[in-house]
Amino acid sequence: MAFGNYKSFSLAILAVVALAFASNAAEAQVNPFCNTATDKALCTSMVNGAKTQKEATVNAINFTLEKAKLMKPMVDGLTGTLPKILSLVSKDSLVQTCNENYESLIEDLVGAIEDIKTGDKFNSVPTKLSAVGLTDCADSLKDFSVVSPLGKLNDEINNYASSCLAVARQIKELKKECYRM
């Protein structure tokens, strides 16, 4: 009987040790540019093996840009998915809001990449990345009680943008370190 208790105890210890090794291995796989990201695994996949901070940021933004481009057919087809009960003015307003919001999202992502490539002299990349999303569109749809996959996609884009921002903000921190020297 006593031997059975030791065996159970040994198995429990072994399980704890195995879990500790597994969690350390998972942490070791996080890209160093993603240490401040909320979703480190997502961020690591977005930076795609980048070797430099600039490359990591551009990779993360390009990842987000590609995902955002997949939303275009939904934004373009929004009119056909709106409830017939909505007035034409309301439908037009919703479609215009979503189109403008989508165009702004793309412009902010492309602009952030351009700013990085030219040295971001005005530190505008974090501002542009903070503005990324379809929040106005999602909020407008919600205000009219319209159920649309754009709301869920907005949440996804916000998660991607959050990772982009985490990586990009490290560039700013690196610049501060250079100025202190």
C-alpha cells in the first residue's frame, strides 16, 4: 500500500516537472520582439522570424495588412446584408462609414510601413497603428442592431494591431536609449 502512494507521488512530481519544461519551451519560442505583446504567440507568428526590430515591425504590419485586405469583399458587400427594415439613408450612412473606415485602416497600415522605411522622424507609426481598426463601422452596425461578421473581424484586426504596436513601440524605446548615450 505504501509503495502505491510513493508511486502516485512520483508520477505527480514527474508531471509537474514535465509541465515546467513544456512551459519554458513555449516561452523560449517567443520572438524577442514580441516580449511586450499581449498575445505573444500571435505576435511571434506575425513577425515571421524577423532578425531586426525594423523587419519585425514591417512583417507584423504586412501580416495585418494582408488580413485587412481579406475584409474588402465583406465591406463591399455590406449593402446586401443590411436588413430591409433600414431606411435607404441609414443603409447609405452605414456603408459610407464602413467604406471610409476600411480605407482609413489600409492607409494607416501602408503609411506606417512607409514611415518605418523612411526613419519615422515624427514618431507617427504608433499613432497610425493605434488608429487601425473598423471600430466606427462595427459601432455603427451595432447601433442599428445589425449583426455582421465585420464586428468579429474588427476584434481580430485590433488584436493584430495591438501586436504591431507592441513591436513598434520597442523601436521608440531603442531610439530613446540611443539618445541617452
